[in-house]
Amino acid sequence: MNYSVADLVKITGITRRTLHYYDKIGLLSPQRNPDNDYRFYGQEDLLRLQEILFLKAVGLSLAEIKDFLERGRSEQQELLKGYQVRLKDKIAYLQKLACGVENYLDGQPILELDLELTRPLKEQYQSEAEYRFGQTAAFQSFKKKQENLSLEEKDQQGQDIERELSAIFERLYQQRHLPVSADSIQAEIAQWRTSLAKVMEVDQAVLQGIALSYQKDARFHDYFDRKYGAGFADYLSQAIYFYLDTH
């Protein structure tokens, strides 16, 4: 059975341009009728093209496909086992990425997403924080306290502080109808400061910087507004500013 270019396009869905390119790079070349120089593909060419499309879907580059097809069957089997592992790793990564998207939509901060990027997001933020605030007394005190803790203690401390802050933010959200000067609002801000003081020194400048980050850093601003509702990030920042003006 012989097939024209149009036949292969119709059968496989591939484009003429792609077939011409495969011919150009020596991946799949048509045969020619010696009588009229008519280009055609045989049954084996169709099977080779389908194998090329399969390997391309697996994730192989054209150069890898060409090398693969030039090998013997036993070598191809061993190579495919390696490609299978790579494909499973890719599937696992995509599943993890999909889970990250779901968690982000549910309100989890982007810095807490467990994603394998060039560097984990938490590590990136830690490096960013050290770059920006590494010379401040607050950061140095935080770093010194962290150095005296084991990994388990660091994790436990982080979880405890996160729970405390989340509870404070939740109570503030429930009272967001009150002015930021209300006693109950200011009591929550005082508790917020006490929680932060467990891990670092907190003076006026540090607290003002945090409030500014809540308001201006899109990562924090979007997180608060997405989890608690539009305007909450600004409300929280204003409550902190009022606290700083009166203490």
C-alpha cells in the first residue's frame, strides 16, 4: 500500500509542512517513483511516522527520536524504560502543580505552596528577606534565635506562630465592621505584636515595615483579600498604623 503526502495528512493529522521538515532532517523521507519522480510513502513509512508521533507525545525531541529509531529493538526497549521513568516524574510534578493551583485558589499563600521551581518558594522568600533586611537588628535577632533551634523545633515554632496569627486575623475579620481605633481591634494588634516578638525583636520600624508589606506587597495583599475578603489587607494595615501612632 502506497500513500501520498495528502494521504498521510488525512490519516495522521500531521501537516504537510511537518512532513517536509521530517524529510529535510532525515527523520522520515518519502520514496520516489522512478518513472515520474512521484513522491510516495510505503506502509513501513506510515508505521514509522506513527512511531515518531508516539515518541514525540512521550516527550522526546526530534534528535532523540532519530537516535532512538536508529537503534536495535533491545536498545530501544532499555531507552523506553528510561523515558517511562521521566514521564512518570513529569506526571507526578504536574499533579503536584495542579494541587498547588487548587491550594492557591483555596487561599493558601503562594509562599507556602510546595512546588519544585528553580528554588522552592520558601527558600526564595528567605533569601529575599535576608537580602532586604539582613543587616537590621530585627533580622539578626530572628536569625540568632533560629540558629539555636533544631529543625523539629523550627517547624513546631513556625506552626505555632502561624496558628496564632491566623486566629488573630480571623478575629479581626469578624470585627472588620468596627473602626480600627476600637479597643477590641487594638487588643488584637497588641496580641499580634506579642506573637511576632516570640521569634524576633519588634520595634516601631519593624512593625511599620510589616504593615507596609501587608498593604503594598502583592503576595500578602492578595492573600489577605482572597482569604478574608476585598479590603481586609488595607484594614489590617490601618489597624497596625493606628496602634503604632498610639504606643
